[in-house]
Amino acid sequence: MSDTLLALATIFSQLSLLAFGGGNTILPEMQRQVVEVHHWMTASEFSSLFALAQAAPGPNMMIVTLVGWHVSGWAGMLVTSVAKFGPSSLVTVAALHAWDRFKDRPWRRSAQRGLVPVTAGLVAASAMVISRASDHTWIAWAITGVCAVLALRTKVHPLWLLAAGSLIGLTGFGQ
């Protein structure tokens, strides 16, 4: 196995075990590893891969596969996918068995309540990393802010927000 594939396997295995509360919680560390530590791509390239992964149908962690492909082709795609989804799947199966076994314990409800703000904070950090990598103008920051407010305060479907942002981008407004 090449050094690059070994590095990908190590990084994404570790990220797999850190993805608590959903895959997007590991985006800041994933971006740091592939952009700042290993210099496999620029922040802008990472942001573009993330946008492509979010726009495509299917699981929202397609970014993992796209990073692997970008870094090392088919082999990288396979290594990152197995490394990201394998360890966490095994831990999830074990945790679900334990979770069911202790369903009547009072500490379980406390643990659930305590994990909600942790997950929310990790998702917010992910949003900031992607925004900083992709928003280079005041209009881009404004679009991000408006979309965030609309997503939080209304029931507007995210695809409408993506479509609106795309149309604004196509006009060249703010560039």
C-alpha cells in the first residue's frame, strides 16, 4: 500500500470514530487534514467537492469518496470509503446493542440531552469551515447568512435555497 493510501486509511478511520452526531461533524478535521496537513488540495477545491457531494443524490458523506478519488483515484476512493464507514458501522452495531440493554436506566436520558449541544456545536463548526473556504466576497457571505436564517426559521426546502444561490451566482452579482 502506498504512503498516500496508508495516510488516507489512517485519517478516515480516525474520522470515522469521531463522526459523532452525523458525518458533517468531522468536516473541519477532514478539511484540516487534506488541505492544511497533507496539502492534497486547496480549501477552495475541498469546498467545491463538498458542494458537489451535497448536490448529488445519495448519502451526505459522499465527500469522503470524492476526496479519496481526488487524492488517489479508484484506490483512494475505495480506501477512504471503507476506512470512513467500516469502523463507525462496527461501533454503531455494538452501541445499539448496549443502548437497548440499558434502555431503562436514568443516565441514558441525561447522556442524550448532553450530546445534543455537542452535536450542534460540531455541525456549526463544519458550517463555518465550509463558509470560510468558499465565501470570498461580501455577497457570498450575505447569501450564506440569508440561507442559514431561512433554513433555521422557515420550512423552505434546501433545494430552493440551493437554486436561489445558483441563480445569484449565475448573474455574476457581487463579483
